[in-house]
Amino acid sequence: MSHISGQGQHRTMSTRTSRVTLLAVFILALAVCLGAGVWLAAHPIGSGDTRQSDGGMASNSALHKQQAAPKPVVEHHGNSPDCPDTDCIAMLVNGDLLFHEGLWSQFQGPNPNATDGTAFNFDPLFEPMKQYIQASDIAVCEFETPIAQRGGPYAAYPIFNIPPEVADAVKNVGYTACTHATNHSWDQGAEGIARLWDTLEADGIAQTGSYKTEAESTEPLVIDSPTGGGKLGLVTGTVSLNGMTADEDWQVDRLREAGDPNHDSDIQRAVDKANKAREQGADVVAIAMHSVQEYLDYADSWQISEAHELADTGAFDVIYGAGCHCAQPIENYNGTWIVYGLGNTVTESANTPETLVNNQGVTARIQFAGKKGVKGSWRVNRIDWVPTANVHQGKYQWCPISSDHPIGACWDESYDAQIRQRIWDVIYSMGADQNVVREWNITQEQSAKSAQ
């Protein structure tokens, strides 16, 4: 009995030992599996697995790659005092550069027939405008007439051929570009157009309006803002060539009146150039209209119908005009701002009661706000304007008739105040919002900017 009982006891103890051993093996195996699983989770094997140069296993690059910090949005507020968006373009425009002999003779050098650029010096004529141009991004002039070759001969009204040194002064005061589709564009035919084009080009002035080649006539003018805010497209057209006809219709941009057989094609041509400008990166497009009815303080029937038709196309962000030699109203038509007439920038004085408005003008800074390269984000958010005179204290010089008197009285304080009020009344006569259209006080603006 005792033998049998001892053998049973031995088997029982052996069985227990085996169970303990198996349990230990199982626990050990489980620990190894769990450890391997954790390691594999941290070091997946696959296309992301790479070998280090020392033979060790590299960490997954996706887990260790540092994410690049997002680039900050670069803002381009330009030279305007308060840009309400990411980017702004401030375009300065004013009226005709209208030179008669009584004006240019005041600025001639020792030899008015010199061919080296010294025949005339018009820099003093434009000098006071410089601070207004510097407070803008892009400045655009309206070149009313063709220019002569260096040294002359020169000619005034009615068939102009003015000293080319005017273009040199345009460069020196800081204009970026000029339009030259006017009723006098064909005064000297194709040769006059070529002289003006070549002289402006040599002076580094961008231009549009009349052309030497058909290929040039199809290209819109697109100007990069020097302050980085975006690109401005510029289109232009004139209603009249004073009864003359260009050799080829493409030589001068036209905007003939309704009823003219070319009216519809003129409008379409302007729209096509605006669309092409946008295809070339223009964020905004402006169009300059050159009228022919003179000395009016209201917009004439052609100006209103033509501007409204252009606005209705949706191709233009702003429309502005010259040619009437008079300051005219500013209007918001179905969301498009129209500056009907900017008068003369510089000119010889007229003396009859009917023509005194010839001696006055408007310089306007039109600010576009939006996001560079983003279609549909741009709008005109302010138009600053300053009334101007063609004389300063008895001498021919561009002169601001502003309430801050930045260079003193143009004529005298009493007459200045009278003209300033007259132009104020004209500007707002078509209901322009004074929160958008504001008289430009450059002294106050400069003080606020320096205080920032």
C-alpha cells in the first residue's frame, strides 16, 4: 500500500511541477510577444523603413520630420494712408498736359533749338506735384498733343507740335505712365505718334493710346505697382480726332459716340483689352475717356452714355476722363466710380469769363483695395481729390488749391477760396459719397503718417 501511495504522490508532484513550468514558459512567451508588438508599433516595417549608414534601424521619417511653419501673409498697403485690405494700389490721375506757345516760352533755355534736351526745362512747372505723386503708387498723365523732334520746329493751336522736353519733365516729376488717345493725337500723323512713343519710351514712361504698329495696339498696358500691391491695367480712347482720319483705325484708340458705325466695335475693343489685361495678371483695370465738349461744369451726353455703357460691361474698376478742360462731377453708377473730367494739369491761361475754368483742374488719387491675385476681391475704397490752378503767384506752375495751402495761395486767398468752393460743388453735384470721395489735405496726411 505504501509503495502505491508513494508513487501516486510522486506523480502528483511531477504533474504540479510540469504545470508550473508550462505556466512560466507561457508567461515568458507572452511577454516576448507583447514586447515585440510594442517595438513593431514604433518601428513599422515597410516602404517607410530605411537603414542608417551605421547599420542600425532608422526612425520613421514621418514621425520625426519637423513641419514647416506657415509663411506669413505679406501685406502691401502702398503709399496710401489707410489700406483696408491685404493689398492696395493708389493711382494718381490728372487732366491734360496742354501746351501753347505762351506757356512753353516761359521755360526755354538759352537755345530753344538745342537738340541735346536743354532747349526747355519744364521741371519747375511740375515741381509742387512731386509730393502728391510720392504719396501715390502709380501716377498717370494725359498727353494731349504730339511732340516735335528735338530742336523743333514747334507749333501750337490748332495743329500742335510741342517741345519734347515736356516728356523729360514728366519723367523727372515721377509719372509712371501716360495715356495719349486724344482729339489731337493725329495732329502730326503717324510721325507725331512715333516721336511721342519713342521719347516716352526713352524716358522710361509706360504708355498707351496711340501706336506705331498694329501689334502694339492690341496689347493692353499692365503696370506693376512699385510697392508690390498688385497690377494695374490701363485702357483709353478718344471720341474725336477733330475731323481728321488716321491712316489705319488701330493707330489711335477710339470711343466713338452711339450712332457712329464704329461705336460698338470701339466698346468691344476696349473690353477685349481690359480682359486681356486681366489674363496678363491685372488685379484692376482703369479706362481713360477723352471728351471734346469744352468748358462745362457737368458731364455731357456722350460722357454719360459712354461711361455708363462701359461700366455696364463689368470690365472696368474705375472710369475717368479729360478733354473738356474743366473740372466735372464724380459719380457712382451701379457700383462703378466715374470721374468725368479732371480739367487741365498745366496750360496757358485763358481770360474770358466763359473759359476761366480752363485754368483749373483736379488731381485725384484713386485707391483700389483687395488681395493680390484674388479675382473679385478688389474695389475702389477711396478717392482723394485736390483742386488745382495753372499758376502760382503770377507764374506758370501747377498749384494745389487746398485748404492746407501746402505752397501758399495760388492766386490769392480770397480767389482761391472761391474757386475751391466752385470745384467742390461741381465734384459732388451727382451725389458722390463724401465718405469715399474726400478732399485731399496732404499736410494733415503727412503729419498723421509721421506720427505713426
